Amino acid sequence: MPLWQEIPLLLIIALGLAVLVRTFFFQAFFIPSGSMEDTLRRDDRVIVNKLSYEFGDPERGDVIVFKGPDNWVPENAVDPNSSFFTRLGRGLGDLVGISQPGEKDFIKRVIGLPGDHVSCCDVKGRIYVNGIPIDEPYVTSTKDANLDTAKTPGRCGPRAFDEVTVEPGMLFVMGDHRLVSQDSRCQGQVPIENVIGPAFSIVWPVSRWNGLDVGDTFSKVPDGRANASGQVSPGDPAPLGALLAGAAVMLPWATARRVRALKGESRRLRP
């Protein structure tokens, strides 16, 4: 194939592959604010796995990108007076996943799953999840946070907040920079169906290449999802006691019935 035909064809194939990967597999996202510092800094780029939650559910500690509900205030305002070429470049960049985020794209950390109880804070400024205080090494300004200041309209501060029960099908999310992040504390919970995927790596700038592994931060938190479905957790002593009591009543009755059945069979088998 002549070069003048081969180059456009290769560009079209490359663009098609980029759109395919961006749509179904992975997408790069630009960090527009400081709400996730110091884990993520302004102008970082992260890679999001869009397939991850097709085979599993979000977990506590995951750093997720999601479409904010209608009541969420945008962190990245788009200039409505931008030129045609700026809008064209933004559109092409979004097509292949390298543009700045839209107004409703947010990145936060999952703190509570459906049924969880989340509140803040203990004397060390730590949040509680299902009654367990969480040591979060990634949180900025925990020790310096003022827990007692008055609430400011439109802001999520102070850090202290009353206990929240995460609703079925929803997530409670927070930014790592708790003093500036606008998150579920004041903007509400996030539908799981709005989640695009977990961010698993910083890819730009090169000096900040790193994974986003939460480690065992939430490993001691008991499962609260039974609260969302109305089911009782296996470790609940009350239903376990009732089950044992019922078994104690039913066992003699079932044994006697089986003995009578065996006697009847024995009589029928006699010549």
C-alpha cells in the first residue's frame, strides 16, 4: 500500500483502538482539585479500570471515579465561553480519554458500603465505620483538623459529623484532604451505578508513578451489608440461640417419628 494511503489508515485504526479501549477497558482521568491530596495532586493523571466492577463490587478504601448525582457541585467548571477549537480539542481528547474531566466527574475514596454506619470522630480525629475507628495513613491534616467549628453553608466542615447509615445501592465517599473535600458528608451518597471504575495507578507525571493500593486499612471493619438487606449476620447471638433452641425441640420429635416409620417398615416386611 502506498505510504500516503497507509498513514491515514494506520491513524484511523489507532483512533479506533483508542476509542475502544477508552469506552470498554481503561480511561485516563485528570485530577482537577486538591480534594484527594496527598494521595493525588492537582494535574495528576490516573488510569481507571472500567471492567473491574463488572466482576465484583466496590470495596472500602477503593479510589473511584464516578458521575456525581445532580445535587453535587462540580469541582471542575467548564468555561461556557471557550472557543470552537478549544471545544473541538476537548471533544477529541475526551473521545480517546486524555482530556480534562467533565463537570460531573469526581474522584473520591469509598468509606462506607450499603448498610455501613459511618461517623466522625474519636479523640484522634479518626472516622468510625461500623463502630471501628479507622487509621487512615493517606489522610491529610487529620491531627490539625478542627472538629468543633460551626458548619459553613455549602461546605463539608467541620470534620465531625453525625452517624450516617449507607443506603442500599449507595456508597459513602470522602476525599483524602478532609478539610477541603466536598463529598458525601454534605453532598450526599453516591449510587453504585454511577461508578465508572476504580483508579489503580498514577501515570502522569512520570515522577509520581505509583499504585493506589489501600492495603489493610479497613480489614478489621465488620460487614455491614446485612443492615441494608434486612438479613442478620451469621455472628448474631440472638438468632443463633433461637436456632439451637428450635433444634433442641425438633430433634426428639424427628427422632421419634423416624423410629415409628422404621417399625412400620419392619412389620410390612415380615412373612
